[in-house]
Amino acid sequence: MTRLYSTRVALAAALLCIGPAALAQDAAALQRAPEIATGYAEKQGAVARRYMVAAANPLATEAGYRMLKQGGSAIDAAIATQMVLTLVEPQSSGIGGGAFLVLYDGRKVHSYDGRETAPMAATERLFLDKDGKPVSREQGIVGGRSTGAPGVVRMLELAHRKHGKLAWAKLFEPAIELADRGFAVSPRLNALLRYDQARLPRDPVAAAYFYDRDGQPRPVGHVLKNPELAKSLREIARGGADAFYKGRIARDIAAKVANHPTNPGLLTVKDIADYRAKERDPVCADYRKWKVCGAPPPSSGGIAVAQMLGILENTPIAAHPPVEGQLDAEAIHLFSEAGRLAYADRNRYVADTDFIPLPGKGIASMLDRNYLAQRAALIGDRSMGSAQAGTPQGMQVAWGTDTALDRPSTSHLVAVDQYGGGLSMTTSVEDAFGSRQMVDGFMLNNQLTDFSFDAADENGPIANRVQPGKRPRSAMSPTLVFERTGGNEPGRLVLATGSPGGSTIINYVMKVLVGTLDWNLDVQQAISLPNFGSRNGPTELEAGRVGADVIARLKARGHEVREFDQNSGLQGIGRIRRDGQELWFGGADPRREGIVRGD
Ligand code: GLU
């Protein structure tokens, strides 16, 4: 294992030394992973008794920790953390983006949808050229066209009104201080700036902020100040979310989108002012001794995770734990087959349910135990290669298949508080640096490229096609796990986890669930396991982390194996018992810069 880890560190170091031109020109690599792998540093995890937070950047974790220490609730910590992430991890998330949040207040599980919405002027032709052909992803992403009305600030305000303990304005203090004083550019931010050197600096505002006069990215350790963001955050701290959605900031966003020189978009001041965050019922499913809750549509994450668990419950995966960190071939087989089945349904059926109904009786039909047992029965000794979507009970719809592949960037944070509450939140500007448009100190999202570019195929209209005011389907899978009580109410919270990673998110999160619940690993061990699974294509393995003998065994069973960097950004906090004491144990992904803090 140690040898495999060091190989990866060496690879990452080599990557960091590649010249900017080579990085910028590596279009093929960009296609695979816009938020590139930048290193692998083994992490040990940390314990706490009362409260804890984990996020993708140490400064962001620190901000959340400060709030928890001052008596804040998990949502207070999440807001402070998100505001700092806007500043220090602008490639992944921010106030110009959207998010999904699953929150436990000590009694009840809530789910909040802060997903971006399409402008009212958008039609299913948004990503088609004048001949009706889909534009390239590059043309789709970069510019104004891909930007939806941001959801993060409204969603956090909605959740704070119900679950906050500290004053709203206080939660902005760490980010405002850091934006004024400056923060040291991290190795990951620097590497991503280098990687994006052909694209991001085409926006003059981003060029002036992220690059020097010669066009070189700000070096690691460079103290970057962001007075524009400090100003925006002060306005939001003082005026609430309205200061973002109904004032100067909204006007600046709409103007930036409309005035892009080559690829203007449709988002208006009215689209932004009309944005609503939504509270929805979480998707909860029983799995062995636990109740697992996630985000409902427009994310496909909650349903896909619950389907995979429901399928795997019919298999002996628990009897195939990793040995000394090395994954077992049978476990990869079962897990990737379950993934094929769940992703086939996801790609066919799941979209924004405010526009497109799910088959049959909705989530209940898709998670029906008999249906999932029938799906599990399709798993044999050899790989099925690729699965067909199933026919959940009472199905009345037939859709085309969405082939949109969202690409990995995004960020994840988890927190538990001293009041018995906890949360899991995935937050995103979609691609690395979103649409590459910077305004008022933050990046605008390109989340609309999560819609299917095509509106229909030979089977009919595609559920996830663009429609005015609709939210693009997501794979974000913020997840909370509880002990089962026998009734509908959840028992004790035992785990909060989630990850970025585009459509692979579902597999990353599932790895942590199977790792902790079935294989009894602690959350750090589970996060550090090699990533693996299938999105209903090849069997995907994290490059250099799975033994040749295991790969040979998979191939012998008909698996087409693809190894590549699987740049998850998992964070997790799980309950443990140590020396008779109940403690929280938190872990952060060795593949990114995150840390855990708690007391
Ligand atoms: N846009 C993706 C989604 O909503 C997330 C992107 C990522 O995780 O990298 O599913």
C-alpha cells in the first residue's frame, strides 16, 4: 500500500512541475478531469467529543470551527465555511453557484435545494447550434450561456432562519477578514490556475486577479487579497440574501452574462430576483441496521445511492472487505454491477421533478424493495457490461437517455454540532472555475451544462432537457446515516458524508457507505480506499491503486477495466466508541487539501 501511495505522490509532484503550456494544451486530459488531481497526502483523521467540521480547505474548516466553538450550530459552521471556500477554493464552489444540503436538527431530517435554475428565456435549443447540433462542451461552458441563477446564498439563508444559532452577519466575519487581509494561494489553486491558463484569463477580471502582468498564475504562498469579494460579503452580511438577489450584485451578474463578447447568456435580473431555494422531503431508505438519507431530485444522488444500497443488500458484499487496503475482486464486481443498474435508471428517469415526473409512484416505486431485488437478480458471475434502465412498478413514462456527463469539480463539507445536529452539503460552480466569468469577487457557475444538450433521442424527449425555470439534474449526494428505530423517525446520527466528482460522486459516496457500514472501517480508512465502480460503462478504478491480480480477475469475468485519476473530495464524520466514550471521528480526502477540526 505504502508503495502505491508514494507512486501517486511522485506522479502528483511530476504533474505540478509540468510547464504551463503543456498543461494548458492537454485538451484530452481536460476532457477527463477539469479539476485535476494535484496530490495525495495520507491523512489520519481526527476525533472530537462535542462538535466537528470537515471541508476541502484548512482555512474554510477553521472558519466553521470558530463558529462551532462560539456555540454555533452545524448550519452556522457551514455558512462560515462556504463563504471562505468562495474565497480560497474559487475553482470549486462559491456564492455564484448552487448546492444541496441534508440537515439533521436533532429530531428531523431536512433537505434543502439550492440548485441553479435556467433563465425563463432558455429553451431546449440553449446548447444547440443553428443546425440543431449540440455545441462542444467548451462552447457550452465558457461564457454567459451556461450560467443559471445561483442558489447558494438563498438556500443558506433559508436553512439559517430555521436552524441557525448565531447572527447571520457574524458568519461572514472570517471570510471578510481573509478577503481583506489576503490568503496564501494553495498548491491546488495554483495547479488549477496553471491548468486553466488558456481559458480563465480570457476574462479580464479573472486575469487581473488570478494571474500576474505576464500572465503567470499567482504562485503558491502568494498573498491574494479580494476586496471585491469582501465588499459583496459585507453587503450580504448586512442586507441578507436580498443584497445578493435584488441589488447591485444581481445587476452585475446579469450584465456580465449578457455582455460576454462571444458567448452571451440569457440570465436576467428578474431571473435572479425570482430565485427560490426549496425545502424538499429527503430521500431516506433503510439499509440493514441503518436509515440512509440523501437529496431528492433535481439531484439524482439520493435515489441512486438508495438504489445501489437496496441492490447490494441482496448480495454478499459485506463478506468481501478489503485486505490490507487492497480491494477484493468480488466486491468490485458486485459494487460495479449495482452501479450499472442504478446509473441506467438515473440516466433515463431522473430530472427536476417540478417539471418531469418520476415513473410510477415516484421515489417509492424506484426504491421499492421487490423492484430492487429484481434488479439485483440481474447480477451474475460475469459483468453485464452495460445495464438497461428497469421498469419500476406502475411506470407510465418512456424517456430518451441522457448522456450528459457532468465533470468533476465542486466541494463537500460536513459538520456536527453540540446540540445533536449535523449536516452534509455539496456545493458547486460545476466545472473548475465555473463559466470562467468573475464578477464582484466570485466566479459564476456553468451549472446549466448539467442539462442534456440534446432534447430528445429515438425513445422520446429526454427528461433532463433544458426548459425555462428548470433545474439541471445533479449527481450531488450529501448523505446522513442514522441508526434505525423501527419507526419512521431516525435514530442516532452515525455518519455524515459526501463528495464532489461529477457523476462519479454516487460511487465515491457509496464507497464510504459500504466501507463504514459493511466493512467496519473508520471513515478515514473508507475515504482513503481506492475509488472504484461503474457509471454503466466500463469498470472504473483509481489509477495505480488496484493490484494487477485483481484487475486480471475482473477482466476474466468480462469487465472492461478503465484506470484513471478519480479525484474525489470526500469528507466524512462518523460516530465511534473509544474507551467507553462516544466520540466523533472525522476524515478528509487525501486527494485534496481538506482537514477536519473539532473539540
Ligand atoms: N455539476 C455536478 C453535479 O451537480 C457536480 C460537479 C462535480 O461534482 O464536479 O452533479
